[in-house]
Amino acid sequence: MRLKIIISVLILLGANISGVAAVSPTGEMTATEKNSTIQTATNETLQITGSVSNPSPPGQTAVDHTMQLSSDTPIKNHINIIFTEEYETADLEVQSATGTDGEVDVIITQNKSTGPQIVVQPVTNITEVSMDITVTHPNISSVTEYPINISQPSVAPEKSYQIDSFLVRPVGDDARSGLSSEFNRVDGSGFVYKGATVFQGERDIQFRGDLTAPVVGVKGKQQGVLFEPPVPESASPGIYSINGKNDSASIRVKEPKVTTLRAENSRGADISGGTVYPDETGTIPIIAQSNFETAEYLELTVLNENGLDVTGEVIQTDRVRAETATGRPAVRQSVKPQDRFNQPSTAGSRTKSLRLRPESGSDDYPYQLDSHDNQKSSYTRVVNSIYDHTDAGVDDISSVATDQATREQLASGVTAERSVAETDIEPGESTRITINATAGTNDKIIIQESFSPNVEDTTVERITVNGEQVISPFFLLANEKELFVTLVDIPVNADISIEYTLSTPELDETYRIDGTVEASTRVVSLDDIQVVTGDGGKNSEVTSNGKVRWNVDLSELEGNSFSATVTGSDDFTTDASRASTKIGVSYDTPSISLSTTRPSRGQSVNINIRDGVRGAVYAVNIDTDDLHDSLSGKEYYNVFRNVGTTQQIGVVTQSGEVFTGGTPIKGTPDSLFAQVRVDEDNAEATTRIRTQSLKSTALITLAEQEASISQANDDSKVISEEELDVVDSGVELTTPRSIVTGSEMSVSGTVTSGVDTVVMYAETNDQFERVDLDSKQDGAISDISVDGTDFDEERRLTVGDAPGNDILSFPGRHRVAVLSKSSILSDHKQVPTVLSRPELMTKPASIHPVRVRQANISLNPIDTDGQAATTADTVNASGEIRGRETGVIIAVGQRGSVESAIVETTNFSVEFPAETFSQGIIDVFAVSPGRDMQFGDGNIPKRESANDINSESAALQAYIQLITEERDYTKQQITSVIYNETSRDTASDDPIVVRELQLSDPTISIDVPAANQNIPEGERLIVNGTTNVGLDNGLIDISLNGQNESVRAGSIVSRGETTWNGSIRTEGLSSGTYTISVEIQGQTSRREIVITQ
């Protein structure tokens, strides 16, 4: 069709056909032609009307339009359709042109005085013309009208009039637009421009402006990956550009996500997954938010408990809605360009701009369109709050513009604003933040920003004062928590600018930025902003541009539950881009439940509120008639515990006065209360009550939500009650039954419900003395805490700060008593150190016998079952010390050679060089101090140079070394010295143990198979035996030899300390006698076997 049009135009230009005036390339006719045409058409002046489709196109976009022209009388001569000078001929393209009952020829030319024009020449007389044209509209910053004029050179060469106009819209801040209005977010269709964010799975979009298809991934997983619309669901999130580099037009790809879904009760608490109570509220708001509000609207679906879609019945608004600041439906002004701008004008007339100005009373759409000639679109939203720290000047300035007049007015103060390059980024990415401020005086200025939660890091990129860069500010701090900048000697009304980069970690999170700018005792509080990474994480109740709020009418629902699901309105239905919650519907009233109705005295009882409204506060009460008469003053405040979701505890007197916070009580107490809040997140509502002060029976009540504290215990206000039966508590001790002095051992037992602390006493004479149960001598006495019905703790009962620990440090038979701490505190303010036998007998105590034994030391068999080869590197000894922290290991060889070592751990292992000892028996001694923590009588001889030795073990070791250096002692002499200085010394109770080790030449033996044992051919031959060569001191070779067979090697399967296991293959061996040989360190053992077929 396009080729046909061009050919027709060429014919038109080449000749004056059928008396029709030829058209010059400018669209004008020669003077002769004009005169003749005007003369012949004097009585045929035409009134042509016209219209254009898609009259409100986006700027910087090629848009298809259909233009309709109509005339009351036939159009015989050419007409010019004139566009304004903002267009160029290259911006116009005619796709087709037809006329009623005839054809038309067209050509695009440049009008001399205005812009481009389309010259329409009828081939035959016609009354209507229809053209399909593509127009690339100007890139503008505000809504602008561009008239479309028509002229009839043959009738009035110098005249034109408007038939229609383009009301060109700027591309939205989100770099998206629709054909003749906003981007169609219901269907997710329209144009996308550079800088836009698109989402995986978007189908109905087209690239426009500088953005051309395909785009190429810039970095990361998407680097080098190409795609063109639609966006693949598999496209990796990140930046894509038209050339794969950062210096060209680009878009960002993100995964579409519903980031927030809340179901709120009347108190604004999120009850998603919880329960709503229709008696408390008639409607429940469903609030949702996504990260794809630029691409699609959100759609709500409500299903009843049978899975039936009841959305249309339970909400009054559309189920598909845009996200707005308040969550309510947006109210937008309807702009009809034909009505606003349908007035005559001349070609090339001034354009009209639309300026946005605030419209009062509209939260959802706070700006309306207003017409201004030759003005750029501009509006200012005041975002700063200024307050004065002094009494001078303006007391309260809630908002301020930042123009020069305002600066002069606040010359003694400061103004500031913050801008953020991107508030919605991927985890791990960065965004640039700029703070612009004006200091009112010649003074310092302080700029602070704080980040919650912490970011990855902040980096200050640039600081300027009146455009000049500041290299070294007076003070600068920038980290993951905050930004703090101080500048001094600032000129009056100076313009300050700070640019910094905020880097985020690899987490989905919502970061809040709070900031202030201070100068001359005035402070500007910058608007709080949020930077969202990924889906915003757990802090993302509201992320970028807004939310949707649907009110679900509970009266229209039937059943005990319903579900609410939110998805995108078109393409986005993946798991990430949908969110669902199920809400239970209950007509139950709140009630209380107790963790136990039969607590032990001294036990704290949990009081839980069921079916409470999330976010609501209820009063739990107890009458003072249910308390012991001995209570007085502040003891009333100790009955309820300020734990769980308790808000406050207090006392109500008989006169109705309320006392809280431990303040002195005036009057006679009538009841006690705990105000408990129902948690908004998990619906839990819990407080606790102590039972020490309760009578054997006590009544706990719950008041209705609306009841005042002074009336909360009135019968008319009580909606639930539970009774407590308080019983005595008990403790039983299971272990220990025996104690090694100084040793750590298990202290275990069982308790009745409600016991949370166990106290121990040791009996002496006619009283019981307290035992410290923390195994430390730190000046504090501790007990054992219990969580449940049993306890089991490792303790040293002979070590501690209480007198009972000393009693248990003496070997012999003793008795210990255990009981609950609460049973003692019923009669004492604190746990006493000593209890008399008669008093203990009145308590629910458990008494058990305990045998105390002396500390000891033990040795395991030395090395490999008491034997070792002379080729070994070391002689090894291991064992255990119980009840002491140190000991000495001494090895004495056959010829009196000695090695020793000090051990300081419960389980020990030492190594002595084997080369020290000759063949024969080595005696290895292990000895530790007795109860007095000394060896022998405590008088171990020391050499003069060893006065600095302050350890008993070190002193004994040094003494043994001393005597071996003085002269050659025999093994028997050294053994006598060891015994005489330790266990055989006067009044000594030192534990000592000795083991023997046989040191001999290497040996190896075969135990399996038996000699001359028959082994079937093909069966694997299993061979094992013993050796005195240590595991790390030699390798075993194993082989099988036959009379007529070559040597066949075997393999060692495993090694123990003294044992070994091997195997040899017998496949293919002929019948006969064979010899097994094993060798280690030059020692060989052999055994014959018989191979049978």
C-alpha cells in the first residue's frame, strides 16, 4: 500500500491532471494556479471537519493513528493537514489512505511557516477521507497540546483552522505508557521505555523510544543473554541494555512478587492465618502490596470454606485495583482534549501545557490538571518539617518551600531535602542518595542519617558548598549504621550538597532512612524513606508506591473460614507473585486457661487468654479474699508476674482507686489485676501468677474488653473464670549415692509440677547446712534450676562456698536433704544457710544417704596390652584422675632410668621416649595428692635453685629428677623413694597406682589359619595374628609360597594395637602344600596350609 501511495504522488507532481492544480513540494501552488483555483471555487468553499484516533499519545513514541476527514460537499482540490513545528517530516508516515467513492494521493512535505504537513489530493471527487498514519511524538516533560490544522490552498491560501489535536503526555515516572492514556495495568499492556523495570513473564509490552529490541544482559547471570518482548519467565533479574553495556538505553528485570498480604482486625493487627470475630468487627480489611505496581494491578479472590468464589458478594469495590498511598481506590480527573482545546488557531500556534497543582480533599489523587500557556509542567510537594529549638522566630513551621524568598525569610535557619536515585533495588546493589541543604547563617551545619536495620556500608562521594567541592570536612563518619557530617564556616544562605552511596547486603530487606539537618539551633527533619531490596524481607509492610485495601464484609460470609488470595491482574500468577491467607471465623468469646489447675505451692502458673482479639488488652483478676492474710504493702505487686504479654499489674481498693507501678497503696485492697495484651503477630496473650501467697483455693477471672480496671472484677463484667487448687511441692533425689572428693558427678532427681529451683542441705549433728551447687568458690551460693519434672546436672559437691560443701569433703557416710526453694521461701525472705532438724521435718524435703570416698587416680594397661617392642618410638601411658586437678606419671626402667610427666586433666595420656629404657620390665606409677592437696607430709626435698616451684606435682617431679642426677640408683631404690614421698609417708592419703610394661625385641605370630588347614582353591585365605610392634612403628608384609608356584602377595586388611588381619587370594592355585609368611621389622613367622580342589 505504501508503494502505491508514493507512485500516485509522483503522478500528481508530474502533471496537472483533469484540471487539478499541481502541488509544489512545499504544498503551495503557483500564483496562476492559485488564482484560477480560487476563481473556480469561489462559490464552493468547503467546511471540512476531522478527528484523530488515540488523541492522547505518549511522547517519544511512534503511535498508529487513524485520521478521518469529512466534508458536506465533494472535495475536488488538494488539502493540507498541518502539524506544529515540534514535529519533523521524518516523524510522519502514512500507511494507507482511502476516500469515499474514490481514491486519494498523499505526500508528506514541510510547510514553510509551520511544521510538516500531509498533502491530500483526491483522484476523484470525494466527501470523506480515512488515513492510517504513524506519528512519532515529541519528547516532552509535561502534558502538551499540539493542534492539527487543515488548509485549503485553492480556497484560502493563507488561512487554516484546527480540526483536532494531539494531547501528548510525558512518559510516566515508571518509564511506561499506554497508547492513548496510562499504561494499561489491568491487562498489563502498553509501551516500555529506557529506565523501566519489567518483570519475568510480562507478555503484552512493546519497547519504544530509545529502547529497541532485543536487549542484552549487562552483567551477572544474565550477561550476554538476549530477549525481546515478551519477557521470558526464566530471564535472570538484573540490567539489560540495547548493546549489553551500561552506556546505552537499558531496563531492569525483576521477579514479580506480592510482598505484603495482611488481614487486619479493627485494631489494625494482622490476623493472617488467625481468627476474626464478627461480634467484634463487621468487616476485615485485606491489604496487599506488590513490587510490580508499575506493570499490573492486584486482583483479590475470596473463597468461602467450600471453595466457592464469593468475591463479588463480600467487597463493594473492584476486585482488580491499583495500588495507592492510602489503599483506597484512586479518583482521577478525566481529561478530554477535544473539550478543553477545541478552539480555532493558526498553524504553528503556541502550545498549551498542563500543570499539576494540589487538589484539597483527595488522598488518593492529590493533583488535578490545570491549563497554562507556554509554561513547563512543575509542582512542588513540601517534604520537610522545620521546628525551632528557641523561643524566637516562628514557633511551628509545618512545611516550607525551598525557593529564594523562603530562604531569605528563614535566613537564620536551614532548609533541606533528600533525593534517592532508586528505592527499589536487588539485594547486594547500591543506590545514590543526595541531600541538598541551605544554611541560613555563617555557622556550622550538621547532617545526620541513620539506617535501620544496618546496611552493608555507606561511602560519601562528594560534598560541595556553593558548587565548590569540600575535600576535608570538619567531621565525617560513614558506616553501616549512620552518616554524620559536620561543616564549619558556612557562608550565609550557602547551598550545601552531599552525595553518598548506600550499599546493601545480599538480603531481602526494607531499610528505613531517618535524617536531620541542623544549623543555628534549627533542625530540618528529612522525610523518612525506605530502600527496598528484593521482596523487602520481614519489615516490608509498605514498600514503594502504595497498597490496595479491600474491605471484606463478614456478614456476607457463611461458614467457619474463608481464604483470600491476591495475584497480578494479568500475567503474574506464579508462586512468588501470589499470596494467600486463610482466616477462621469464630463467634466464641474470650476465655482463660491455666497451665495447671493443681500447682505446687511456689509454682508460677501460666494464664492464657484464648479467642482474644489481636491487639486488644484484657484484665485478669484475683480477689484479695483468695490471698493469705499476711500480705501487706508492696507484696501485693508480687502476686502477678510482669511477664509474657503483660502490660501492667496493679491493685484496686474497695473504694475503686487503682494503684500500679509499685506505688504505695492507700486504702484496703479489694482485688489484684494484670492487664494482658493479645499479641498482634501470634495471637498469644499470657501472664503468670505466683502461688506462694495464694490460699489452697483461688479463683482467677477475665473481664470483658471494654471493662474499666476499677470494675474488671465485678460479676457483671466477668466473661470467664478458672479455679486454682494449690498443693504442696516435693523433690526426690536419684543421684549421687556416692561421692569422690573433688570429683564432678551427676546430681539428678525428680520434682512435682511447679518446682523450679532445688536446694540441698548436708546433715551435721542436729542441723542441716546448705550446700553450694555451682562447683565454684566464687563467694556466691547457688542452687539447681529445674525446667520440667526432672533435673540432671554435673556438679562438684565437695567444692563451694557453703558450709555443707566442707561436710561432704570428708570421706564417710553422710545424709543430704533436697527440697524446693519455694517451700522454704514460704516462711523465709531468703534461703537460710542453716535449717534446724525440726524445721526441716515440717518441709516437703527428701533425705538421702551419701557415701563420700577419697579421690583416686587410675592407669590403663600400658601401651599394647603391657608389652612393646624395643623398636618403638615411645612408651605410652593413659588413665584418669578423679577428684583432683593434677598428678604425676613416673616411668622407671629395668636399669633405673626414669621419665616423668605432670598431668592436669581428668583423662590423660602421656608419651615417654622408648630409647630411654632397656629391655625388661618398666614400672609406670600414677600418683595424685590426697584430701590435703599435698604429697606425703607436704615436705618434699627441693634443690636450692628450685625455690620458685610452687606446685606439689612439680616439686615431686623435680625431686625424682634430682636423685637420679646425684648418682646411679637401682630400679628398687627409685621405687622406694616414690612410695616414701607419697602414699607411705606419715599420715598420707595419696592415691597411687602402678602398671608394668614388658619391653622386648619385635615379635609377630600367626594365629589363623591353623597349621596344615585345608583351604579350597578359589576361597579367600583369611590370616590374622598378633605383634608387639606398635601401630605406627612398622608395616606387615604377608605372602603365600608354593613348591611349584611363584610368590603370591597378600594384603593387610586392618591393624589393632597388638593384632592384625590380612587376606590372600587363592584363585587358580593348584592343589598342594603352601607356606604363609608374615614379616615386620625383620622378624618373620611362617605357617603351612593345604590348597585343595
